[in-house]
Amino acid sequence: MADGGESAVERYKRLRAERLSGPTSWVEPAPPIAQDGLWRGLTREGEMRLLVARTSTAVRAITARLGCSDDVARVVAELATATLLVRSTLNPEAQVQLSIQNPGSAGRLLADVFPGEGGLRVSVATPGAVAAVDGPLLRDGLMQIARSRPGRDPYVSSTEFLGSGIETSMMEYLLHSEQILSFLRIDVAVQDGVATGAAGFLVQAMPEGSRADLERLVRNLDAIDPLRGAMTAEDPDARAWAGRLLDGFRWDQVAREKVAFACRCSRERVLALLAGLPREDIEDMVRREDPAETTCEFCRAVYRVATPDLRGLLSPGH
Ligand SMILES: [Zn+2]
């Protein structure tokens, strides 16, 4: 057209400006407050990435099974939520196992997050440890992160664990291993040895961002309220809260993931484990008619393998 109508370039610029200035879009519907979940937000220029998780139901199930002190329940719920968030920044298709070896009174901790229905489980060496009696639960040690996908060798990285905190250790890990500046905060409620509520968020400043973007984010973080209280029945995604955290940025909620406590133990796995023992050990158990008994370190399910089944492991084909 010769009448000064919009050119293709002008039209592109106009649509892009409209897209950049429109309101935040949300993935509907939001799951109800009683249901755990994780969502991702992304700024339109790619400066910031936000992950928000609610893990209340999962951490309640995990800590109730482990038989925790209040202190350990808090640590376990924090670790579960932090591992879930960190895994979602690395690779949502991968299984991530994060272990903390440290001489603190809680002992070794292991969190396992696997793909599928958002499975999450945690084990701890000394669930009954109490800081006031047994000394600090966590001390400086080693943190190992193993990422694995079916059919591939796991990728394992090790880093220093700082006894001062799980959040700090994970932020250091993400900065040094992934070269991404990250802010991680977990908020946990505990009652009678059970974590009754947990929520957490991780916000990352991507390389696309400017110094001014980062300063704005830090200002917003300084003023932000705890996340858990911002998740309500009317606003289960904490949309109002997220709007304050990313105030000044144009952004959208882009995806949701499921989260649930799940254990992968089974009688078949126990039998496979026993079959891997030295033959003389199995023969010894059979001779003494000693059933094998093992308790899952994550869900505390007890598996008992009686003598005839142990004898079966010695037969040809095993
Ligand atoms: Zn189990």
C-alpha cells in the first residue's frame, strides 16, 4: 500500500513491544494449596529465572516416616526442597542425588529427586539428633551431586559443604559449578518432629541481565516476605508475592511440574541387592536359617527375605 501503512518491520516492532509490555501470563489452573508443585517464571528479555516450590505434603510424609527430632525435620525438609529446586535448574529429565557427608550430629544426608511424577525422598543417618544435646546438626563437609539419565553414566560433581547452611552451600555450588548467580531461600514449619509445611524459591540472574537488573532484584529480595505465608488458598501460586519479587521486570509463568514424596524401594530390588552379595554370605544365612531383614533408609519399609527365598538365590540362574 502506498498510503503510509505499516511496513513489515514496523509491524514486527509493534507486536514485539506489545508482547514485552503485556501483563504476566499464567499457566492455568493453579493447583490447590493442598497440592505440592513447582512452577517456573522467566523474564521476557531472559534476565531472570524464577523457580517456586511448595513441598508441604511431601516433607510431611518424609519426616513422619524417618522419625525425626524437630531439628532434623527442619534440615530434612530444607534439603528436600532445595534439592528439588536445584535439580529443576540443572535438568528436569535427570535424576539428581545429592549427598552431604559431614561430621555433624545429623550425620550423612541423602536427597533423591527423580523424573516422572516428581518423586522426592530423603534419608538421614541420625534422625533423632538434637542440636542442644548432640551438638550442631551440620558441620563443614563434602557435598556430592550425581545427575543421571537412563542409559548414561552419571555425572558426579563434588563441592565443599558449609556447615553454616544448606542454602549457602547450594548457592555456592550453582555459582562455581554452573557459573550462575542464584538466590535460594527455603521456609519450613515444624511441629512434633514433623515438617508441617515447606516452600522455597530460587531466582537466578542469567548472563543476559545487566548490573541494573541485578541491583533491582537484590532490592526486591531485601524487601520480600517469607514465601510460605504468601501461598494461600486464594493465591496458591503466590502470584502477588512473585509480582513483588520480580517488580520492574516483564515476565511470565512458563511451566509447572508435579512434586510428591515417592520411594523406589521394592522386594525385587532387595532380592537383587542380596543376589549381589558374596555366595558364601548367602550360604551362611541359609545354613543358620537366618532370614535377611532390611529397612529402606528412605521410607522405612521393612523387607524380610526368608530362608527358602535365600536358597532360591543360590540356585542356577542366579
Ligand atoms: Zn523405601
